[in-house]
Amino acid sequence: MKTTEIALNPFSLMMEPELVLQTMERSEQLRRLRRHKLRPLDKPLIPYTQQAIDSRAAYDAAIDAEEFETLGSELLN
């Protein structure tokens, strides 16, 4: 009876985590799931060419120079 109550009330699952773990260990459906390792996406999916890297660096430098000029003119006024 208690197992039926837990199955019907998902909030009761938070109160009895041991019962949840036992049920998961006995679950035939969970055992049949395919398992695969997932790796973190620490590498860019699209490899950057040197030209793209240089272009990005030039754009960043132009933005930094523009901000520096704006800040300098605001200080002079």
C-alpha cells in the first residue's frame, strides 16, 4: 500500500530517497537503457582559421581604441 501511495504522490519521493534508490536498482527498464559517456564541450565545434582569429583581434582592438578615445574626450570636457 505504501509503495502505491509513493507512486501516486511524487512529493512523497522527496521524503524517502532510500526507497527511490531501491526501486531504481530493481528497475528492469533502467537496466535496459543504453549508456554512453558524454564529454564536456571544451573545444570549439568550428575550428577557427588564423585569418578569423586575426580579424577578431583587430575588431576587439578597434572597439577598445574607440572606447579609449570616447573616455579621453569625456575627461577633457
